[in-house]
Amino acid sequence: MPILSVTLQGEAQLPGGQKAVVPPAAALTRAGPVVKVSITPPEAVTQPILQAGGTITPYVGLALIDTGASSTCIDEDVANTLSLPVVGRARMASATEPDSIRNQYPVQIEFVGWGVKGGANRAIGANLKPQNLVALIGRDLLNKCLLVYNGPSGSFSLAL
């Protein structure tokens, strides 16, 4: 069973422009359990493109492991950049957004440096850019994982 273990590190800017190291527990509290991911269309979409001599450029960024999200979400701008096909529509509500109908996209998400891929057939499009995120890893993918969130140590582990 592959295990990804992360201890967050961080910096804060002090008054006067000086920087200070933030303890891992504070960094995890501030950022949450974030991982670097690479997003591409699923193999069913990329295979014909690659066979025809085309290329696929992955979109790389941070994803938040979000146990509060029932479905995996992808930033709408990322979906547009990757030219992902809309495969459906879904109702979405969040703490900061009222109930709305959003596009769904098929995606493949690879955890960078770990080599593990997960697919979401119907990732919901959301506005994640203001949070500097490209995706939320929701319970639809987490239901195949073991997640340990260790707040005092500022670390988390994800086993698949």
C-alpha cells in the first residue's frame, strides 16, 4: 500500500519585511492538507490524441484533501485550459457559495512525486483559483484511502 507522508513547512512575513519560520502545526492549520498534483484528461480522452502524435500538457498545482467535499472538484479555469469535455451537470453548495448547478468533467489526478493516479469521472467545476488551488480531493476519491491528520506534528499521511 503506497503511503504519502507530508509535514508542512511555512514562512510568515513579520512587520518590517522580515521572514520567520512557521512551525509545522501552524502551517498545517493555515494551509490544510495540501498536495502537489498533476491534472490531465482521463486516458480515454488522451489515448487517441497521443496515438495521433499529439501531446498532452498536464496542469500542475496544489490540491486540498477535503473530507467536507462529497465530490472531487477542479478549478473551472484548469478545466478550460485542458479542454476537458463537459460530461454532466451537478448541484453544488459550499460554505462560501450558494446552491448552484455546475459543470462536471472527467479528470485524472496524479500525486506528484508519488506516482499514484486517481480518476474522477465527474469532478465538479468550481472557482478554486482564489485559494491558490487547482483541485479539491473529495470523498469520492478518499473512499479508497486511509487519511491520518496529525495536527500536533503538522503532518498528514494518505495511504492508498
